[in-house]
Amino acid sequence: MFAELAGVAAAQFGPTPALPGVELRAAARDAMGVLDLTARDVRVERTWTDGDLRGEELSWTVGFGPRTGAYLLRPRDADGPLPGVVALHCHSSMKWAGKDKIADGPEGPSPEVRRLRDAVYGGRAFAGALARRGFAVLAHDVLAWGSRRFPLDVPDGPGSEPDRYDAAAREHEHVVAKHCAALGTSFAGVVAGEDLAAAAYLRSRPDVGPVGCAGLSGGGLRAGLLGAFDPEIRAVVVAAMMSSYRDLIGTHVHRHTWMLYPPGLPRLGDWPDLVASRAPAPLMVQYALRDELFPEAGMRRAHAVIEERYRGAPEAYEAVFADVPHSFDVPRQEQAFDWLAARLT
């Protein structure tokens, strides 16, 4: 049925236009209803040291909902401005935690976070590992995750409270997406607005220089949007979050967050078109060839789309194909860290 529907839609709407990057970014931002948000009333809640790292727990408001919680990590004895990276947490059907999936606060990770890291991050908090390489790394929560999660009624039952919350939240995301749509924005548009605010805050700090971003899966989706909508993001890493839309139809659409399907975007361009609309600015995409969430054909098609967008600056696009499942494991993290260092320092 969906294949037939795709044929009808294509016949009526015609081929997706190949808008130039600047036009595509503007049209997509408007279609998605990306909010213009600012990190206001930024507070340092506490500071700590952990071996060779120094951390700040921050909070700010974007004008609605609970205060945003964030960690800023940097080498303990670093002098002068450091290159900055906005580290974007994944979706992973785990909303109890946000920034804590990828960055350690003073208390360390919960058992649920450890389990997730073992599954997709090679067992480590990549934000801290990146900070140890000489970066100022900001990891923050966004709408529906961590400090920004909804006060759902979680029923009693087996398992931990975080696990029960996440089970309830999985059945709640469509409600969030519907509310955003009814307000003229989208789930992706709200989250992108919060990420834009976080990146602007990081750049505003006198101890931070050029800023890039990186994320896995849902964090890679956020990295792609942030790189498309913020021209001051110098370098972008998208890990295990790339495919053409057409190759998801019928088999993989249901596996993904509502954020991957903002209203109006497919009429303007494919997902890889939007991510590559930042060309010729630096972009790394990591393709996990055994990724159960994306078909290889979709990854290959996306790669071809991005290569075409970067035809005038092929050296600015780094494609990494690895025979691994859906993950941002330690070898891929180290590749990304080296690549970011070459472009931000």
C-alpha cells in the first residue's frame, strides 16, 4: 500500500526540487517552524573536578517548561580559549536521561545509562572523552529528555523507575508531536531551536573558540539540523543517522522518531539534501552498514546525494563506512575527534 501511495504522491507532486543550499535551509526552517530561542538566565549550579577534567553544571531557560540542565566539560588545567563542541544526546527510546547518556556529572552514570553506553557508545561517555582531547564540550537536555522531560504518571510495576518512565514515554511522543504541529511548529523545530540556543551560548563564552557539533542517531539528526540552520557551526559529525527517505518507506519508517519526519521537508528535499545544504562547510557522516534502523540502499543513496552537494568541495565531506551495527563506538569516536580537531584547532 505504501509503495502505491508513494507512486501516487510522486505523480501528483512531481520530483523533489533540488533547491540550492541557502534556499533549502531557509525553506526547511520555515516549513519545520524552527523556534527562535535564547538560553536566558544562565546559572552555574555547581562545579567539580574529575581527574583531568573540570565540569560545570549549568541551567538556563528557553522561555517554557522546566529549566534546561547542561554539563560543560573541559580539561582541568587548560589555558586560553578552547575549540568547542555541542555534544548532542541520542534518542534511543530513553527519555528519563538526556545529557547524562553522553556526559558524566559528579555522581556518575546510572545503571540504565551504563547499559545504553555499553550498547551503542563503546561503554564510555563520549563528551568526556572528547573534552580530554582538548575541547570545551557542552551537553544539554532538550524538550522531552532529562531535565526537560514531562511529568508522566508512571505506574508501579517491575523494573526501575527510569525504565518504567521510558516505557510510558514511548507511547507519548506522538502526543508531543501533535501538540507541536497544532502550535504551528514541529517536534524537530522545537528541538532544533533549543540546540541553536545552546550553540549560541557556547560561542558566547570567552573561554571557547570555534564551535562544531556531533551526535549519534537522534543526536546525529540534531547535529544535521544544527549544522543546516546555524551557519556559525564550523564542523558537523552525523553518526548512524543517514538515509534517503524513499528507502525507508514500507520497512523502516516506524523505527524512527517523529523528529525525522518534520512536516513539509520531503516536499523541499531529502534528509541528506538538508544535512548537506551546509556545503562547502565541513561535514562528516558515519554510516553503520549493519545498522538495523537504516537499509544499506538508503545509506548509499544518501551518500550519493551528499557527494553531489559537495561536488565543488569534495575535501570538506568525509564519509566513513564501517561494518558495524547502529553505534558510535570508540574507534568511530576517535575518528570523529581527530576530524574535529583538524577543523576546529
